[in-house]
Amino acid sequence: MRLAGKIAFFILTLTSLGFCVAFLMEEIWRQAKEPAAREDAATAVSKVDVASAPAVVPAAAWQDLLGREAADEVDFADRVLREGDRKGGLMLELALEELSAEQLEEHFMELMARDLDDHRAVDYAGRVLQEIAERSPGLGVALLGALTPAEKALLVPAVARGWTRSDPAGAFAWIETAWVGEEGAYIDRALQNDLYASAMDSLVGELRQYEAAASVLAGIVDPDLRAQLRDLVARRIVRDGPESALDRLAELDTGEFDASVMDAVAEQWAARDGLGAADWVLQNEAEMSPTGVRSIAKHLALVAEDEALAGFHEGLAEGLKRDSVASEVARLKARREPWVSAEWARAIESPATRQRAVLDALYEIGYEDFGSSVGYIDAVYELEDAERAPVVFSTLKGWLAVDLDAVAGYLGSGSANLSASLSEELLREMEQLPQG
């Protein structure tokens, strides 16, 4: 099925990256030839006629010139920070390869000292630290340890990325224990997760070691982190186009990324051809997740393909996936077509999923009109539905600070149909609010 589906959406990509790099490098060269730099550059480029043939300047000449300028970390930091973001970043990138370990450390410290002068200095320092960690992970970690907690949190992903490029196994082993306290608990779980994401991005984005990525995922217990990293890998696989992604998927021995890649393929295809993507997903439903079918629903709803949307919903075999589609459509149509949205909410089979979908729809409707909010609830639920009361209570509680009189009037009318305990809780909160 994957091979049949591949034929339908071959995507041709062109990139302008090469032209940008050529332009920026020519600019660097041109400015370096100006009077202030001409004497230092003469030896490096004496045999190159830039004016007559800028397109044939050897790359080694660019790097040799930049290497000479980078010998003095103070002057080079001045020059890099004087340029625009793209040109300064490119200059730093080209100079890094020519610097020794000692020079890299000096450049890192110089850029960190410029933090208060230019916000870009820390970003550039992070790129230098990444190069240091790639060559010498121990030195990278040592430099990190000398920073303030705020600086450390900002730059530690650079160490993870650099270390992964030279020693993935060592990098992930370090990440597993780097932010764990003596008592064995995480000091900062969010930061720990960021390190995993940075390292995983290097592993699959630059090294393209997908089997190794699957091995890393196998050792991660946290389901949310696993899902985040799995999606990251899937999007890296799909970046070369859906056809290449399915080829890659067929080559992998692991099934770790199957559903995530299929979801990413569906989303990318749907952005170009919603109807074609919907048909392909229906043919491959068993390999898709609820998230994947939800992305199809989003694209069909946004282009007002109502008939196709209804057919897609009915064509799905699994109730969980049908509910995912109905929830997304109910959310997207809540503001402009609330009655259509309510119909989709009623089509949700799981009471808990319907309740979440109604709350999401009410969030989209907002607080412009009290009647619209309670009217939407009544369009979805019957008065005696057990699932109605929690939604009404949550909605009225949110409206208290917006329109106290409307909430009081609705409660007094008996339309809320809340239990005595929930009504009393709302009344207590109302009494605590300043009376207008």
C-alpha cells in the first residue's frame, strides 16, 4: 500500500541555500579587500583576481583569510558582531574549522564576555561550544560547569549537539545522568528533555542514524518524551519528501517510527492535496494514528470540503480515529459555524472525548457573548445528560470574572441544571468577587 501511495504524491524541491551562501561569501570577500584589511589579506589571496572572476575564488582562500582574522579573538569578535546575523554567522562557521582547541576556548570566553553588549554573542558562543564539545566532550562539559545556572541552561544543548556528532553513545549516556541530583531525582526534567531533543536532532538530522535513534527510544520510559522524540525523528525522515520517507521506512528494520512517519507523510501530502491524502489515509488506516487522521480533517475543514469531510469520517473503521476527526472539525467550526460544530461534537462516540471537544470549542467561541456559550452547550447535550453538568460548571466559572450578572441570572433561571453542591460552589466564588 505504501508503494502504491507513493506514486500519487512525488514532490519536487528546489533550494536557494547554495545561492545564499555564495552571495554571503562574496560579500565577506569584498569587504575583506577594502583598505583596512587589504594588507593582511594580500598574502592569502595574491593570486586571486576577485574583480574579474569572483565565482572561481577557491574556498580554501576564504577560510585562510578568515583564519588569519580569527587569530585574534577580540578583533574577530568585533568583526563578527559588527556584521548582520547571516553574514556574521557564516563568518564564524567558516573560521571554526581553522581554529585550534586553545583558540576555540579563547573565542568562547571572549564571546561570553560580550553578552551584555550584544544579545547575539551568546548564540555565537554556543556555536563555538558545540565545536569544542564535538572535538573534546570533556572540555565542553568543563566549560559548561564554569557558567552561571542561567547560562548553563541556555548553552547545555550546544554541548549535547556537539558531543552527539562525534560520539552519540557517549552523549546519550551523559544526558541520561547529567541533570540528576545526588538523591537520584531530576533537577530539571524539562531541561533534560531539551537535551534529548537536541542530541536526537543531531543524530538523525546530521548523522542520519535512524536505527541508533530507535535504540535510544527503546531505553526511554517517559511516554511523553518518547512521543516527542519519535515525532522529531519522523519529521526529519519526511523532510526529503514523502516518497523518500516511505522508501526510508521500508529500509528500517525497526517499526518504531512507522506510525509517526505515516502521520507526517499524510500531513505533508494533505497540505497540497487534501482529497488525495484522505483517500490514501483510508487505504492505510491501520498504519495511521489518530493524530494523522486529525491532520487530514484539519485541511479538509479549512478548504470547506464538507462532503469529503463527512465521507472521510464515515470511512474510518476505528472509533478512536473517527472521534479524532470529529473533535478537530468541531473545534475549527465553533466560531463561524457553531451549529455545524455542535453536530460534529454530537457525533463523537466517547463521552470523555466529547467533553474535551466541547470545552475546546467553547474556548474558540470565547467570551464575546454569554448566550453563545450556553447555547452551544445546549446544542450538544440534552438537559439530563450526565456529561453536561461538568461542562456547564466549567463554563460558568470562566464567565464569573467576565459577566457576573449573566452567570447569576442563568443560575437563578434553573437552566444550568447543576447539582446543589456545584451551585453552592459557584455562589461562594461569586460572593468573593468585587460587586460592581
